[in-house]
Amino acid sequence: MSNKTEDKEFFDRADEIINLANTQCDKFAIGKVSSSLLFAAARFNAFIVASSAKDLEELKKEKTEAIKYFKEQYEKVFIENMDEYIKNYDKNIEEQRKS
């Protein structure tokens, strides 16, 4: 599979989750949806780490490193997305507010 295909699949999966969150915003406050989405990501990633460990002792040993990894990854992609919104504020935010 090419990187281009993998990238498209990656963004398609992310877009599905974002679309679900956007749909929930029709019924719930955006802050509540954001909190649920963040909690879901943390819960799912904790499950991935726990289910990848061979036993409880390995899981306990990997906890600190897993926390560090996910914090770094979140910070990296959050900064990338914030920079993108800053760069394209007029297009992404101002136009949306007009509609």
C-alpha cells in the first residue's frame, strides 16, 4: 500500500470521527462533545497499551512511557492543527460563521 493511500485512509478514519463529533454538536454543547472525544481517545489508547502488554507487570512498566508518547503525539498534532487554523482563519472560521 502506498503512503498516499495510507494517508487517505488515515484522514478518512479521522474525518469519520470528526463527523460524528460534529453531529453530536447539534444536540450537545461543543465543550461537552470535545470532552467526550478527548476521553474516548484516552480510553481507547489506554486499551491499546494494556492489550499490547504481555502481562500486568509489563503494563505497569510501560505506563510512564506510554503517557509520555501520547502526550507528545497530542501536543504535536494539536500544534499542527492550530497552526493550520491560524494560517487559514478567514477561510475556515470566518466563512463558516457567515453561513
